[in-house]
Amino acid sequence: MEIKVAKKMLRANDEVAASNRRALGEAGVAAVNIVGSPGAGKTALVERTVLALKGRMTIGVIEGDIATARDAERVAAAGAQVVQLSTGGACHLDAGMVAQGMEEFDLAKLDLLLIENVGNLVCTAHFDLGEGRKVLVVSTPEGDDKPAKYPAIFMRSNALVINKLDLAEAAGCDVSRIRREALELNPELDVFEVSCRTGKGLDGWLNWLTEPAAAKS
Amino acid sequence: MEIKVAKKMLRANDEVAASNRRALGEAGVAAVNIVGSPGAGKTALVERTVLALKGRMTIGVIEGDIATARDAERVAAAGAQVVQLSTGGACHLDAGMVAQGMEEFDLAKLDLLLIENVGNLVCTAHFDLGEGRKVLVVSTPEGDDKPAKYPAIFMRSNALVINKLDLAEAAGCDVSRIRREALELNPELDVFEVSCRTGKGLDGWLNWLTEPAAAKS
């Protein structure tokens, strides 16, 4: 019974996701779904990206949070158009929430839509939002044993951003092990090692994000 | 419809949790449900606790993981009796899984049961496992803005262990802000600042865990 309902919910989500994807494609907006644990640095990556691409691209941001508008305020301060979605306790964004968020933008005027999901390494793997690409942010202090322990989200992402490179040594994290285990699960994954605090490694990420393929949402 | 099913599932869970709680109480086992984000240091806290209490208490550990037996192997190496529960993708332990895990122990011979939940700051808040007390582990590199953003789990925990104190300065984390915001949400919370790596601050945690009240599971 529960499984049947869960499948029905996922199917309904997929239909709305397909409609989001169509609308984004028609408007020529590249959309990226950014997932990761609480504190991995998703908001810091969005801030850095918005600042770096200012003047080059028009960026909209959807901030998904269980509570508070803290992340939205940070991203707005960086200069993006931001829509705050409060999930009211829910552990992930779904396509319907994103459809509501999309209504707040004039899509014809956007180049890029960054969707920051709720901090959750598990549930966010299972809900298509209609994005073009999914980006997983992990941070070195979380440890280097995470890919095999949380495989679904590594398998379903297009890029992996390994953040807080500046803390790797102090945290005793072997970054090459994260990279190796993640690529074993998903050989197609594009991997970037960055520090959103120092700015190190962000060029590769920005190139990936803005490459022509990204426009085919 | 979905809400009705979810409520029914939670009610069924609560019934099994009550039965777990009864069995633990009758056997005089203090049970603790340990929750937190991936990489917060839940397993490190269990390892430290098992090593510190060796010879003083007989400890059983239930390790909840989506995949792999990595945490169970670490904890077994520290000297505890360990049961591995693989959730097969599920984002939290529920009372039924814990009931299955409990069958693997001779409860009459245990003093303490540590249940390490799946790494998830959201979903684990909503499932009673039949534990006596719930302990939330957060780590300083996750940032100092988390309590208000993930309020449910702070409100439903009995103790908060702020781990990775040794990384706080490098991570730019204001530990006093975590403490303040957490206590605003839940003034009853017992808060411990520790480093599972260096061992700093663990005495207070161990006293809390082993105080007579803990036996009243």
C-alpha cells in the first residue's frame, strides 16, 4: 500500500518535472539542481557563482529551505534574483514546488536557474525537479567514506563539487578517495575540487556550468 | 490521501516503538538514538564511547546505514557487539528495523544500546525508535546557522553534541551561536562541545550518558 502510493507520488512528480523541463527548454534557461548535506557549502557555491558570472549571465536562484530565509538573503546580497521556497518541514524539493518558484521569474530574461535543494544526502536523490543537470556538493570535513555509503545521489548526479579543500588536511580527508569512489559509482561524473572560501578551483566549475551544453536544459 | 497514509505509517511506527521501549525498560537497558548529518561524527562518537566505557558497561550498538558495513566494522573494532541494519535506500531507521536489530542481542546482558541512525538531519527527527533519549551530533564545519534552519531535530533531541571543536576556528564556526540558537529552540537540551579526534570535552558527554537517569529507558 505505502509503496503503491509512493510510486504514484513519484509518477505525479515526474509529470510536473517534465513540464518544468519543457518550459525551461523553450525559454533557453539552463537549470541546475544543487544537492548535498547540510553545511556542505551549497549556498557558498551559489554565492561564488553569482558573483563570478555577474554581468555575463542573468541568473535566477530558487532557495529551498525547511525554515528561515537565511540562504536567500545571502544569495540576494550577492546580486541574484532569488525566490525562497519554504518546504515547511519536507526533506526535499519536489517538481511542484519548483514550478511555483518558476512562476516568480520572467524565464525569457534568464540564462541560468540555480535551484538549491534542502540539505539532505538521501531524499533529494529521488525527485526530478525538471533540471538539466544535477550537481552534488560534498565537503572534505564530512569524511572521505561517503560515496559508497550514500550511493544513489552520487549515481544520479552529473557533477560532483568537492568543497572546503582548504580544510582537507586539518580534517584528515583523503580527497582522492572521494574522487575514486564516486567515479566507481558513476564514471560519467565531472569532478571539481574547490574551496568556496579561498576561491581555489572555481574556474573549472564555472566553465562546466557555462559551457554550451548547459543551455540544453 | 498521501497525508493519511503517512499518518498511518507513523502511528504503526509508534506502536512498535512503544513495544521496543517496553522491552528495553524491562531488561534495564538504556537506549540512545544518535542522529545527525552525514559526516557529523556519529560513528566517531560511538567509537570513543565504546572505548571509554569498556569494562564498565556492556554496550550493544545498532548501526543504521543505507549501504556498506563500514561503520559497523569501525565500531566492532572498538570492542562493541554490533548489529548492522541496511536500510536499502531508506533515509531513516524506523522502530520495526530496530526491533529486528534488538532480536540479535541478549538484552538481559546489556547495559546500554547505542543506535546510530542514517546520516540525515531531517527525516530522522520524525521516527521514534523506542529509545530513552535522542542525541543530535552536529559538527563545526557544517556551520553555525543550522539550528534555525533544521528546527525539528533540535526540538526533539535531549542532548546536542557539537563535535569537531578542533576544526571550529579553521572553519570559521562560532560555536556559541550554535549553542544559543539550539537552546532557543529547546531550552531543555543538554549541550556538549567535544572533539572526538582529540578527546576534548568527552567527559561531560560520558557522565550524561551513564548517569542513573539514563538507565530509565
